[in-house]
Amino acid sequence: MVRIIMHGCNGRMGQVITGIVAEDADAEIVAGIDVVDDKKNSYPVFADIEKCDIAADVIIDFASAAAIDKLLDYSAKRQIPVVLCSTGLSEAQLAKVKETSTQVAVLKSANMSLGINTLFKILKEAANVFAPAGYDIEIVEKHHNQKLDAPSGTAIALADAINEARAHEYEYVYDRSQVRKKREKKELGISAVRGGTIVGEHEVIFAGIDEVIEFKHTAYSKTVFAKGAVEAAKFLKGKNAGMYDMTDVIG
């Protein structure tokens, strides 16, 4: 049984995770952290993380970047590993995450989905088959019309997985409309689509002569990210200080 502190428990993802854990015999949320407490949770909620004195094995964070510094301080002080899911961290905060990982276990990934992180592994193998054969590589990602960043962090992480497997031989191209010329062999194109309520769709295309291979992941709800976070918490329980990601969770 893993005992979880849910940081950002009354946010959308915090409530999704609360529901998932309620049905999981191997996990329990023992406390929540949120500035708002509407008393709807079965566990105690603290407005200030420093006031939380309940024993736990792991913290799952789905709050805001503004709350990360206090969370990291608390995690290191209490020696409670943390699954860090908040996005939009500053360079200073990212440096603090790295420093905190020298004191306590920290798991951070661009995407918490088990499917996406399995795709990272598959793409590394695929790149080493298709890239030497001269196949062009393109990534197309689609998200809802409220998403601020483009391309998505996951799309860049997919490109990075391919590029790492190929000794960083590719140059990322985000917009071909500014230059009228043929595609270079070592380009890796990344395109972003924004519309409607698309939760998240990522497609990786290997295009060769008379052949196209496509790898695609579609998220139909945010539940896939919540499930991944819970599995990450189970993995992180009892781990030594260090930096982990979802590839460690899936082995």
C-alpha cells in the first residue's frame, strides 16, 4: 500500500486521481494540499503544505508552478519522494528540481501517460531502422484551442527520443512557410494543430519511398495522465534520492 499526499487535490487532475485511488487497493490518499477546501474529500486537506504532518510515502503534484518551491522544500525536509506533474516551471525552478533530487527521489516527465512513454522506447528502435534507410521523419501534434504552448512538450520529447537514438543528427523545423526550398535530409519536422476540445494527439511519421509507417497516440481524457501518475507513485515509494522519469516506471 502506498500512502499518497495529493498536492493540488481540488484541481481537475487532483480530483481525477482521487477517484482512481479510491478504486485502487494498493494506494491511499492520506492527505491533500490545496488553497481551497470545500470539504468534499474523504481525507484531510491543508491550505499550507508546511502544516501537513501526516505520514506518507509519496507526494503526487498536479498544482501550479507557483507552488513548486514550497513543495520541493517540504519534500526534501520530510524525505518524501515526489511525482512532479506541474508544468510551466522556470529555469530557476528546474534547477531547484535537480538540486532537490540529490536529497530525495523526484520523478518528472514531459507526459505521464504510460502509452506515450512506451512510444518513446518504440521510436528509438524505429529510428535506428528507418533513419539509416533515408526515411523522412515528421511529427504532428493536436491539442484543444486553449493550449498556450506550441509545439507541445510531448512532441518535443518525442523528437528528442528519436534524436538521442540517432546521436543528435537531426535539426528540428517548426515552420517551413518562411523559406521556399526542398526538405533537407536531416530535418525533423514538428507541426502543431489547435482546435476544439482535443485532449492530445501525437503522430510520428516515417516516410520513405513508396512506404509510410505511422505511430500514433491519442488521449481521449486526462485520466490517462492520472493513471500514469498513480503508477509512478507506486514505483517511487522507497526509492533512493535521484532523478527519475516515466521510462523508469515502465522498465
